[in-house]
Amino acid sequence: MKIFNTLNNKKEEFIPVEKKHVKMYVCGPTVYNYFHIGNARPLIFFDVVRNYLQYLGYKVTFVRNITDIDDKLIDQSIRENIPVKKIAEKYIKAFYEDCDALEIKPADHHPHATEFIGEMITLIRKLEKIDMAYEVNGDVYFDVSKAEGYGKLSGKKLEDLQAGARVQANTQKRNPADFTLWKTAKPGEPFWKSPWGEGRPGWHTECVVMSNKYLGETFDIHGGGIDLVFPHHENEIAQAEAVNNKPLANYWMHNGYLNIDGKKMSKSSNNFFTARDILKRYSAEAVRFFFLSKHYRSPIDFNEDIINESSQAVKTLYSALENVDYLSFKDEKPNYSKNQLSIINDFKAAMDDDFNTAKAISIFYKLAKSIKKGSSLEEQKNNAHLLVELGNILGFFQNLDQKLRKNLNGTSEELINLLIEYRSNAKKEKNWSFADKIRDDLKNLGIELKDTPKGTKWDIIS
């Protein structure tokens, strides 16, 4: 397996620190609002990375942090007139809800920044002792001029950074590019006591502490969006290597940007969409297909045509499984032919080449076609098994039984709702026999109707 390592700007053979155990840290959300559709890309992609490594037989320890103290939370607290802690609780809950809705499995650990303030203070004091950090009026800064190799992840030169930083120079800093490790709290802001006074840690210190806590001083994969390369990940490296004198992570992986109709997403451009917005119109699998049909390092453009194509592609896969009545043989053990084993090898070759999900996902079309036009029932069944097996690795076909039963006998959810509407109209017209017939016919198809004060609900009869 080869992974493109941002640190060295090339694909490198993947060799974990511990044999058959991969340790992976991915930067999580700053919980000041609902996360937007661009944030969904690393959530989905690194979910797939974890799945594939497990498929290969690795034990994976996956950590995704939650930043629950930050200037953005304080600003949102003021806007909503809610205490910062309540803001964090509100959007942490929303984050988990939206991840569930996107069918993203949880990480093994979700550490919160506020749980590790003491450890962060300890790290900052260590940096002070080795003269890599300095305090001015209660604020503590990291001295980038003393960090060997600073800029090696982003490719930025220190002299250029210092020149650019002078535009908004902080006169307390020794160097314009120095970054904050501890920030003095303003009146009314949350704070923790420290050797430098009441304040809170800087963002870049959080991830060093939490990743070291769960994964050790050097772990395998550190991931996130490309926007985190600088300054966040660069500053993580500077702190960790200064204190531990060893690499923080061996492989740095970054997914590309997402644009909306060719433009950067922003509220001012009126093209800002949360994941919740999108999931009101499209399924989680359509969103997943959209992201995975493009290589993770490439920028991707979100527009109506492409997401509709993704939605249709997912329907095609489910149609293939329905066509062969997958639920009737799903528990049978497949007996793959040489051709099907070759398909598995093609899939693995694509994924081993820097997680090329775009190439891997193209294999699904061939399988879907062969399921509908297989030369024998056995071949169709085995291709269906293979489609589900490979699809699971990329995160598709979760809760498959339930999803296929919702299309029981070809009856779609939309058709059920239409029949419910016909029944409602029949009841308004006091055509009780027709209303009862719709209810009874749906029940014979495995769909049970329940009349409630909020309208008619339906469910699958198990």
C-alpha cells in the first residue's frame, strides 16, 4: 500500500509503527455551529480509510478530537446569548446526530479539548524550559525561529511568513510568525488557572496533547482537510518535535477543497450549506458516493447535476440487489469464481494506490450490470455478495435489510406515501371501504399503517 504523504509531497509505502496496528488521528470539529457539507468530506473519507485498513486485517485505533473552547465558540455564545459550555454541548450533540445521519461510524476516542487543559499547561511549561516558548503579559508564544525545519509540511519559508505577518503585527511577539500557546482571558470569557494567569490554551496545542495521550509520541496517520496544513498541522509538528525530539506522525494525509458551483463556499455568496441542509434533499449514500467518486486529494465541485447523478448511481446499485432478491440469499456463503477474485484484486489495487476510491467505486457499476445480466443465478448471487462486501468497505449498504425492505416488492417509499394520501382523501370523502382496502393491501405487502394525531405513519412488519 502507498499513501501520499504531504510531509514529503510524494507517495510512500505504508509501514505502521506497530505491525498490524494502525494509529490514526484526524482533526475533528470546532463545535460552534452545525458542520457544513465541506466538513463532511474528511469525515467520510477517513471513515473509509479506517474501514479499508480493518478489511486488510489491521487493528485500527482511530481518534477524532472535539474543540470545545475557542474564539469561535465565544463569539457564537454572544450571538445566541447562551453560555459557552451550553453552546459546546448543543453543537457536540448536533455533530454526533449529523454523523449518524451521514452513516459515519464513531471514532474509538472523541477527546474534548477542555478535558486536557492540565496536560496542555504541562506541555507549554516544557516548551518554556527548553526556551521554545516565552510569556508576555500573561500570553505565551511559541518561538518559531528556534524550531528546526519549521515550514517543512506546508513548504512555506519562515522569512516569507514573518514578512507577511508584519501586516497585522502583534507587538508582544518576538517574531511576527510566532503563534499563541496560551491566551489571557478577557472579562466574561471562560478561563482556567495557569502559571501565567487566567486564560485558555491555543488551538494548535490541543491536538498535540490529545494525539500523544491516545496514540503515543509518534503514530502512523494524521489527517484532515488541506486547509489545516498551515498553520494548524505545521504548528503541531513544531511543538511535538521540540518536546519529544521525534516525528509526531509518519504520514500526513489531507483531502482537497470543496467548491459550490465552482465558487468557494461562503455565507456572503449565499452558497453555504450545512450537512443537515443537504440531507433534507439527498440520502447519506448519495453524499458519500459524490465524495468518493473523486480522488480525495482532488478539489471537488458540488452542484445539483453531480449530486443528482450520485443519487441515481446509488439507486442503480440498490436496483441490482433488488433485481436478484438479495435478501432471500444474503446469509448464504459466497463461492467466488476466479473472475470475482480478480475483481477483488482490482479493488484492492485501487485502494492500495493512495485510497483511489474513484477507481474502486467504478467496479461497482460492472458488478451491478453483471448482477442483472449474469450468465447463471449462482454468478448473479456471488456478484451481489461481492457488491455488498466491497460496498461495505466504502461505507455503503449499512442497514441493508431495512433499506431493501422499504422497497419491498418494488414498492418505493414515495409510492407508499402516495397511497397514504389516497387513503386520507378517501376517508375525507367517507369512502371507508376504499380506505380500508388500501390499508389491508399495504399490510399484505408488509407495510403497516398507524393513524396518529399527527397523521398516518407507516412501518415495515418484521
